[in-house]
Amino acid sequence: MKRRDFLKTSAVGLAAPSAVFSGTNYKTNKNNPMLVSTWPFGLIANKAGLEAYQNGGNAMDAAEAVARVPEGDPNELSVGWGGLPDEQGKVTLDACVMDSTGNAGSVAFLQNIKHPVSVARKVMEDTKHVMLVGEGARQFAVSQGFEEMDLLTDKAKKAWEKWKKTRKEMTPHETHDTIAVLAQDENGDLAGACTTSGWAYKLHGRVGDSPIIGAGLYVDNEVGAVGCTGLGEEVIKSTGSFLVVELMRQGYDPTAACEEALKRIIKRHNGNPDFQVAYIALRKDGKVGTACLKWSFEYAVARGEKNKLYKTKGML
Ligand code: ASP
């Protein structure tokens, strides 16, 4: 849609959804395990999820397996080990998971632990809480047997040292790449995971959308799963992933739901945001939708043997 057309549409209000989704009037996608992951690294990472399915894993197992791939890759500058640090040179990680029962776990501002997504899952499964942050999250991880390590690689340190010379403000569009993963297993159950090192050279203590349930990720096993990447502050302010799920519940097609959530951000920025936000949505019937604000956005979809990268063009 051209910008002028978009403004016209938003001025008269949105087209009504084509069908009202009650949560039960879609046929559940069964016997067709799926994965949807953000960015090109999702393509390689999806393979780990397909393997988890082959080994009898459910949607949560598969989503976690996918998220662990970039987390464990020291060359990946935006997730887990090797992620770009904050302005003080510290790598601080955010992650969350949500399963088909509506249970959720999250860690934020976690340091020295390579796999925050697995710590988030432990928070979900082994505590009464949803979210642990900072030093408490680290202590919890250690108590659960997670190994501590220095996550700042030479590559990330060099990039940070170079940045320090200018202290140029970066947006996540310049240094982004959260992995959000949506999974649907052979029973048709949904789960999701999201993990990132966040906004490069951020203020020490900054937490983005990725560990916030409803912002960076939301799963409703009756309707669908949604995750996102991009400028976390804007996603938090619009409760993005929850909004997209609720729009799908109202009958919006997955792509239309992603676009409607983005339109709210566009409106708040007078039709011209200068940053990126991208949503991926997986509806209960297996239909995938995506949208991004600007430029383009790539995501990987795996179904059965097939695992393919797709590109979505920006709305503006
Ligand atoms: N959403 C992430 C954050 O704001 C960054 C990204 O996905 O690019 O921390």
C-alpha cells in the first residue's frame, strides 16, 4: 500500500474483518508441525526445531530448540553469546517463552548466561513466577545448573570500542535481530519463544519488548501465536503481540492483524516512523501472516520437510 493510500484508509477507519473468529470456527492445523522464525538466521535455527519435533518434542520444545541456535552462536551479534553489549560494554540478555496452556516465563537484563530462553523456560516450569531480572535471574540460572561465562566476544568488543569513539545513537534497525519463534506441533498446540541481546549500546539496565509477555511474544492456544522484532519501546507501548492475537480473535486475517497493529504505531508517529517493527503471526489453522513498518523483513517458515525464507515489504 502506498503511503497516501494508507493515510486514506486510516482516515476512514479500517476495513471490517472478513469473518468473526470465535476461537473455535477455524479448523486446527494438526499433523503438520510448523515453525515460523524471524530473520534469515531463523532458517538455520528452524532445523533444530524440526529435529525436536522428530524426536517427539512438542511446540514448546521446538520453539526453545530454535531460539537456542542463535543464542549459542558467538558470531551472531544480536542474540545470546556474542550479542552486542550495552553502553558500558556489558552483554545483557532478554528472553521469554509461552506455552499452549497460557503459562509463561521470562528473564530480563540477564548477564553471563548463554541460553536465556532456557532459563525463561525454567522460570515458567519450576517457579511460581513469570519474570526474573538481573542478578536474581542470574542466581536462579546458576542454581538450576546453567554455566556462567563471559558473553562478550572479541568481535562484539571491537564493535563496541569503535562505537565508543563516536557514541552515535543506534536504533535496533541498525543493530537488531531478535529471534522470535512461533511453533505449532502435530496436535495443533501452539507455543513461542523470543530472545535477544536487545538494542546495541543501550543504557545499562534497559529492557526491551522481547521478555515482556504480550509485547515481544504472545500465545493463545485458541487463536494463534505472535512474536516480533524491531524497536522494542514502540512494541511495549502498543502491547504489540497481544494486540495482534486479539485482532485475529476478532476475525482479522493474520497479515491484516499485523498491519492493523503497525498502523497504530504509524499513527502515533504522524504517518512517518523512522524505525522498524515487524510482526509474525501463526493462526491456529496454520495460516501465517507478517507485516513490517519499513524497508523489508525476512522470516523463515518450516512445515514438514520444507523450510523456506520469505520476504515482506514494508507498509511505508
Ligand atoms: N526488539 C528488540 C529490542 O527492542 C530488538 C530487535 O528486535 O531488533 O530489544
